[in-house]
Amino acid sequence: MNDDLLFPPDLPVLEQMRIHASGRAWLAELPALVAKYREEWSLRLDPPFHGGSCSWVAPARTEDGTHAVFKVTWPHPEAAGEAEALRIWDGRGAVRLLRHDPGHSALLIERCEPGTELGDAEHLPAEERLLIGAELLRELWSADLPAGHGLARVADVCAEWADVVEERMARLRPGYDPGLVSLGARLLRELPASATREVVVHGDFNPGNLLAAERRPWLAIDAKPMAGDPGYDLYPLIEQVDDPYEHDDPKRVVADRFTLVADVLGEDRGRLLAWAVARRVETALWAADLGDGEGGGEVMGEARLLADLAGL
């Protein structure tokens, strides 16, 4: 297959990585890296998936005909632990890792077929999709966290985020509720420290990363894993299955969803809500830093609703 098909100019990762110097340097190496592993791992590649902002990902077939996915990722901290997490999960709730070269962030992983995203499975009621996601998340959390693992820790990452939230609030002065921002920063520090157990969290557990598969009905992909409080993981699933904030009574819908999944997960509903507040505040200040103060304001409205539900 020629490079025009492997690297189409409108591929999102090519557009996104051109924005900064390290991305451009990685893009310059990417064709040679793909060629290297295509030969060394005896892969037949099809045109890449048209998605993703920091990875080049394509369907592949191995020498024995196994259907797989070949992934080369721009090296960055969030993606550093993906292969280790896949090894720990060992196919339980997530795709299996087939090969890995940490030197160039290259992975060969199990392919999900038909690969329908849970978020697009609109033939299923929202509640059923939430239950599917919650059961899958519970399975991921059940894996033993090995001693001496190399995963980043939720506590360390969230402590850094809390500092950034406060710095952005002081520098940008976006007009957000200062008490709610202070609460979010405090929760980012306190929740990981008060966790009663540590698990391998997926890190990006949204319905676009849960795919219909053959080996299991649904499998998780594209982890940004860390070790820490399981409550960190849930909110993207709640938020992105049939957007609850578009309903006539979003507060009731959000409350019902947290009650539903907290029961399946065996987690404290108030703690899950508190994690959602912390993550929404961090997202709002991130949006403000990108110049989207209005969008950040909408996110702060969601944080307020969540804080009210949690009694915070």
C-alpha cells in the first residue's frame, strides 16, 4: 500500500500534530516507523482509521491472518502506561496486547469487530448502555494492581491539576464562581488521598472507547491508565451516553444515572458525584485557558448541578 493511502492529508492526527514542534518532529519520523514495524512484525496494513488526535492507528493482519490494530502514538505522559495496563487486564474487559515496542510507542492490539462504539449503539436505551459500561468498568477495576508497577498515580496527576486550576483562575479571571472553583481544586487533592483502594483506572472511559467485539460483547480501548481511586473513571460515561443535560429535567436524569451505576459498581454515590465535580471544574478552567470562556461557563453550570446533587 502506498503512502498516499496510509497518510492521507486530511487525517486528523496529521493536522493536530502539526500545531506544535514536538508533534511535527514525530510526524517527520512517522512514515519510517510505520514501514519499520510493517516489515519487522510482518503486517498487512489497510488505510488508517479516520480519528484520533495523537495516534496513527490502522487495521492490520498478521502473517497468520490474525486481525489486529496497529497503533503508533506520539509519546506523551497520558499514553505511557497503555501497554502495561493492557498486560494487567489481560483481555478482561479490554482488548488484548499482541506486541509492543516501548521505544517508539508502537502497539499491536486485538481488533474489535464490528467495532461499533457504545455511544453510537442508539438501538439500546441509554440505561442499558450505562449498565454495559458500568459492568465493563467493574471488570477493569477487578484486576490486581501489581507491586512495582510503572503507572502514573491519580493522586499525583490530580494534585498537579489542582495547582493548574488555581493558577488559571487567578491568571484568567474568567468570572466563574470562585467558591465552586476552590471546591473543585480541593476535591482534586482530597479525593485521591482518601481512597480506600487503588485500581488500574482506564483514564478515558467514554462511550467512544467501548467497542462491540467478537470475543466479548464489548471491550475497552485507548486507555490513558493510572493507578488510584476507581471513582476517577466514571463521569465521562455518565455525561456522554445520550447527553443528560439535553433532557427537560437534567438534574433528575443525572441523579438517576449516578444512582443506577453506583449500585452496579458498589461505589458510594456521593463520592462518584464529588469526582464529577472535580473533573468538571478542571475541564472548565482548561476551556478558559484555550479561550473558550463561554464553553467553560457551561461546564461550570454542570459542576454546580453535580455539587448540589452531592450536597457540597
